[in-house]
Amino acid sequence: MTDQEIIAQLQQGKEACLTHVYAHLAMVRSWILKNNGNQEDALDVFQDAVVVFYKNVRSGRYEAKSKISTYLFSICKKQWLNQLNRRLKYERPSDGVVQLAQHTEVPEPEIDNDLPSRATYIQEAMAKLGEPCQSLLIATVFFKQKMIEVAAQFNYASAHSARQQKLRCLKKLGNQLSYDVVLRLR
Amino acid sequence: MEENLRDIDQIDKFLNNELSANELTAFHRRLASDDEFRVALEKYQFIYDELPQLETEKLKQRLAGYHRAYEATSAKKPVKFRKIIYLVGSVAAVLCIGWLLVFSPNKRGQIPQFPESETDMVDIDSIHLKTDSLKKFEYASGEKDSLQPSRNTPVIVTVDPDKSEEKKDTLKQLPTPIDATQLALSEQKQLSPSNIKKINYPTSTAYTFDGKLLTLYADPSKGSLGWEVFKNDTSYLLTYGATQYPLTISTRIKTLRELSKPKRPFQSLFNTPLTGEPTDEKITLQFESHQDLGRIDTSLHVVIEEGRLRKASYFFAQKEGKLQLILALRNTSKDVAVYIIYEKNTPQYYLSVEEKIYRLDPTKTTKTTVAPINILTDKNARLFLKKQAVEKTVYQVKN
């Protein structure tokens, strides 16, 4: 599958083609292994890079000036160098333990057994929405897709109609949330 | 509570930083006066915080599936292609060997002839040593061109055993290839200490007054409508509720001091409702944020590096006994300032990037994306807000 075909499919939200993107993992892995990383580091960094790449394609921020492999590699390289930089700065080379500030004792979080987690609460609210609101909100809030593209993808007459629909869905999702619970979860 | 779509539209634009300056001012004004609007903002902010996190996690799970699928398919492929690779490799090897046998350059008569050695080559045994030559070399070492000897100047090389040891030591200190690459790419810079300011809260109200424009650096909890200006024949008096503050004309920022004991010309008015006749005189009351009142804070060291993500990220670390804040910004040339608000001696950290304010959590020691400031719950956040200027009628005090 060519880069153009992958981009075209991703722009339509057909993400199964991301399987092909993993062909570039070997290159990234090889570079990270040579630069003080291990297999897990390589996979984590690559996965984060794919998330950034996919979101950028969907939001229209990805400019196909270079090959996907070059794009992913540059993200991975920079990300890994930043991580290494931090490790070198804030870890003791002798024992590899991060030097935490003396006063950074993390207080035990107070657990309210009646409360769901923030992730569970939003997940349950989303589940109650149904389609097309779920997909529409994921496209607009998560992927930050342009309204004109949302309109094309969801068959709305115009970008304005798509935005109105997004606002209705947001309202519907907002109605699923209790302000008291939101406050307690904060 | 039911929000209308227009409100949700405004909140959505606010959360996506799409409001214009005027819309933003109106938005903040609405927030300050409309409790239901605040509640709605709180809920939609929760959605904008949590939905992307939830979907990122879901996407990562799906990616793990795609990875497994790729591994499964790629594990089969090499078996298919291995034979082809071996075949092509064998053919290539045979062709190379054949080419070498036929066209080998080592065959008699085909050895390339090189010219005799040049006579200006340096004979090490004949080199004269000069006692001061090392010094000269060292001085010249910083300049690239000076290291290139001219063709007519004899090359003089000296070897000092002690100095050569030093050279060896410095070689040990050279950065590793990773260090060098990182330093080249990290593009870090230190935030000027003048952009790291502390503000004590609660803070006293300050002002400047030129007779027409009264600029107040007031406690943000005091609304703009509660202030009134009175005057008698000689001086001005500012009131907030029953509290009275004498004003003097000053272009320097002065502390607004409460009128503590009755004194002329307002002696008879103290502790009684101040009344007056409206005059034609108007004074513009301008409310400024407290950013300008901050003093330089040296307790924090801030390093800025170029980040990849659109949103800024940060983490705190302790370095050489000093708290350090590491910021990753996509555009490091933006105006950046860090404010430390001390409330009851507890520092709270705020980041200002191009007039946008973010709250920073000093317990975060791993990379954390900046969180938008929550005006509803963070009362200190209001210290950064600018209220709209209002025009006040000056009242003549009744004697």
C-alpha cells in the first residue's frame, strides 16, 4: 500500500491501514536500540508517534511533504532524544533512580467509593449517546477534524450544519453529566 | 439546567481558543455574573479534558491490535521471500567474483603508477623544536585559519609530555555522540529571571491616578461596579462600599490605603454613608491585572525547550537544591512568564504564554500537558484578568 493510499484511507477514518505503518517500526527500533533504548522504549515511542501522525492526518495538520516513514522517524527521534536528555539530566548514572525533589511526596488520593473514575464516567456518558453523536464528537473533539471534512464524512449539507450537529451532540453529552459528580471528580 | 446552543457554541470556541479578544472579554464578564454559565463551562471543560484521554487510550489499544496483525503477516512473508533473496544474492556473488577475475586491477601491467613523493614532505627527524612554539600554537588554536600554515612557513611541531597528557584528559571529557546530538537538537534556553515573578496574595490594592484616569490593581474579588469616586474642593476620595480611600495624583504605582481615622475634609463623613451631588466630571476607572506588580523571584529556575506538540508541556525537577521548571513549547520565541502566587506562604505556579495563563502543578515530575486555567475554581486566576474600564461620575461631597 502506498503512502498516498494510506493517507487517503486515514482521512476517511479507515484506520485499519495503520497495520502497514508498522512496517517502519523496525527502522525506529534499530535506531533506538543503538541509542540506549530497549524494545519496549521503541514500541512506546513508535506508538505515540503513530497517534500523533494519525491525529495530524485527521485534523488536516499533516502535510505530505515527506514519506510517512520519514515523518514517523523524525517524531520518534525527537521524542526519544528528549527522553534521553531528561534521563541524562535527572537520573543518577550510578543507580538509575530519578532524583525527585525532596518535598515531592505525593499525597495519597482520597478515594470516594461511590464515585466512578473520570474515564469511566465519560465513557458511560458517551455510551449513552449512540450514533452519530459518538463518532461526531470523536471526530471533532478528539481528532479536531475540520468542519468541512466532518460535513463530507457524515453527509451534512454544509460545515455550518455539521457544527450545529456537533453542538447538539455536545449538549446531549453534557446532559448525561451531573455537575455535582464532575465537581467531586475534579 | 439546559444550556442553549449559542452558549455551548461560545464555550466550545473558548475551550478551543477560538474566541476573539472582544468575545473573550464578554465571555469572562458573563462568567463573572452568570452562575449557570459557569456550571456549563465546568461540564464542557470536563468533556474536553476527558474525551481525548479516553480516545487516546482506546486508539492505543487498537494500535496494539494492528501491530499484532502486522507481526503475524510479516512473520509469514520472509519464508516466501527468503528463497528469492538467497537466489538473487548467489547470482550477484557469482557475477562479482567473475568480474574480479576478468578485470582485476592487480594484474601485471595494470598497476597504477603514482608520482614520486613530493620533496616538501616533512621529515620528522629534521624538525627543529622551538621553546615558545607550543604557546603560539595554543593561542592560534581558537582561530581556524591560523591553524593552516602558509606554504612558505616551515611547520614546527613540539611535543610536551605534560601537555599531551592534558589533551588525553580532555578527550575523555568529550561528549558522547548521543550527548552531542541531544545538545544540538534540544535547543534549550533559560527563561530570564525578570520573567519569573512572585505575587503575594491577598494583595493590597494599588493605583495610579492622573486626575482623569484611575488605574486600579485591585483584589479581583471586588467587582468593578462597587467603586465610586468623590471629591471636595481639594482632594479625591475613592470608596468601595463603606470603605474609603484617599487618592493623590501619582504616576507611580501607590498602595491604596484605607482611611483609618477621621480627618479633614471627610471627618464628619466617616462611618456614615457618603453622599454627594453628581458633577459633570468623569473619571475612567481602569482595572489592571496584578502581573505588573510581581517582583522577581529567584527561587525557581526555568528552562525552555522546543516541544513538538501544539500544547505546551512541563515538569518540575530538583537540581542542585533548587526547584527547576522545564517547559516544552512549540514556539520558544513566544512571550513567556512564570508567576508564583504566594498565598499563606504556599507557592502556586502559573505560566503565561502570549497572554494565556495556565496553572502548573509543582508535584508533576514527569512530562505533563499544561491545563487551561479554571477561572471558576481558581480564585488566584482572577489576578490575571483584566476587567473592562468603566467611566465613573465624580460626586461632590456634601459638607
